[in-house]
Amino acid sequence: MFQNTQSAQDKLENTKERLLAEEVILHDRLKEYCNDIQHVRKKKKALSQIIKNMKIELNAKKIAEQKLQSRLQSLESTLKRSMQNYEKKMFQRKHLQEKRSLLLQ
């Protein structure tokens, strides 16, 4: 009977030790998971900031592109008017030269 009691106590001790060892392992794993979660959250935050900055940069580029497009249209319009004025003056000059020629003849 004493041997059975001792055997049962040994089994109980072994089970307790095994459970304690498993508890330590599980606790370590839980710590690792918590660290992993914190790491992922930091990365997520950093990536969110990068995306936010990229959106701001993209909007700034779009605004700059719109301003350049507007400036280009303005320059094209100015060039067109200048060409028309030049053609008009050349036509007037040619017309005046023809009149002079006729008057000199």
C-alpha cells in the first residue's frame, strides 16, 4: 500500500513538474507573441505614415502638374497672339510696300 501511495505521489509530482514546465513554455510563447504583436503594430504605424506621406507628395505633384499645365496653356495662348500680331504687322508692312511701289511708279 505504501508503495502504491509513493507511486501515486511520484506520478503526481511528475505531472506537476511537467505542467510547470509547460506553463513556462507557454508563458515564453505568450511573451514572444506579445512582442511580435508590438513589432507588427510599430511596422503598421510606420507603413501608415509612409502611405500618408506618399499621398501628400502625390497631391503636391498633382497640384504642381496642374500649375504647370495652366502655365503652359497661358504661354501657348501668348505665343498664338504674338504670332497673329506678327503676321498682321507683316501683312500691313507688305501692303504699305506695295502702296509705295505703286506711288513711285
